[in-house]
Amino acid sequence: MPELPEVESVRRGLEPLVVGKKIIDYEIFWNNSVERDLKRIKNKRIKSIHRRGKYLGFEMSVGYLVIHLRMAGTIGVSTEKIEKYVTVKFKLDDGNEMRLIDYRKFGKVWFVDKFEEVVGHLGPEPLSKNFDVDVLKKMISKRRGMMKPLLLNQRFVAGLGNIYVDESLFRARIHPTEKADKIDTKRIEKLYEGIVDVLTESLTFGGTTFISFVGADGKHGEYRKKLKVFNRTGEPCIVCGTKIKKIFVCQRGTHFCPSCQKN
């Protein structure tokens, strides 16, 4: 699933291609993709593009077009004829089409008056000024559950997914099933640093691609080459040499080092 770095990479790639353009028409190929009626979007100009968690919000001259890429979606802009895997497309006034391309067909599209109507439930942005180590300490102090599911909870922190949670926990030496109320201050500080560093580093590489993710420029994310635990089952830990282990936590494949991340 595209996480914060992948969605932000798409946002940055789309800005020079669609901001300032007007949506003059649209076509829906998969009805389940549309959560709110799109009729009002015609002849609205794209003023800017925002990201909140894993959601993209296209600020229009009136209202917001909101897109969630879900499991395997991406957005392409082109004049070439392509219908395969396109679930919704928007015709722009420069002759291009902006398309939600999603072979799993889980991506969602809304047209709403305010972005917050869709993303208001999300927790803080981990790369924003409103999220710092003290905020994270207070947030964790109120929790008792396992760390992996907690960090995956979009109401707790927005934008983190399976890849970057595993990587952040490894950097903080926290076992994925360890309970939040057992995490000491020093490791919370390491966790904060890990979250920020992993997301920032991934952004410089355009995110992570394992199967299908591509940015708006059609390029794959290259951060997979820098991952320390995720998808490295059986390989030696870069710190201690112990083989990376994979378990399932709340039905999510979870990678960690049994020596560095003891519970």
C-alpha cells in the first residue's frame, strides 16, 4: 500500500502537471471507486494539491477532489490512450487526462466542500511541526496496546504503514508486539527519530516499490534498497548479524531482528 512517502511523491510529481488546469469532464470505469458524486467537479480549476496522511486533496476553485490510492493505486497524467486498470479519469483543458490507475480497484475518489470532511479523523502528520518527541511521549503514555498496531492506526499517526512502521521500530529497538506502556522515554525518543528519519530518507528516493507503485512520472520508488528489516526475512541484521524474522501481528506481515528488538 502506498504510504506517506509514496503519496507525497505522487503529489510532488502531479503539481507541475495539473495545478492551474481545469477539469472539463470525467469518466468512471469502476463505480465502486467513487464515494461522492463527481458532477460538481466539471469546469473547476485545480488551485493546489495537498496531502494528509495517505490522502491527496486537490483544492479546486470550489471544493476538493480527494483521492485515496489504497492498496495499489497511482495517478498518471497523459494524452496517450490507455484504459487498462483505469478506474476514474479526468479530462483537463490542456488535452491531458489525469487517471486513477488501480489494478486492485480499491482506490477511492470523493468531491467534497472541505478536505476535512474526508481526512478529519486522522492523527498528526509525522513530518509536521505539530508532531515532536514530546507530543509522541504524551500520545504513547495514554496507550496500553501493542506498538505495531498502534503505529498503523491512522487515528494515532497519519501516513505510516507496514513498511515504515517496521523500519521505525527497528531503529528504536522496539519489538513489534511490545506494549506501549512498557516503552521507556529513551526508546520513545529513538522511535520519534526513527519515524522522521525513515520517512525523510524514503522521500529522497521517491518512496518504496516492491510490485506496482510508480510515481506520477512513471518511476519506481528506490528506497527498497535501503530497507533494514522489511522484506529481508532470513537475511542478516545489519547491526548484529542475527537473521531477520517475519511474524504476523494482527494479520500484518511484520519484520524485525530477534536480537536487537527483544520483547
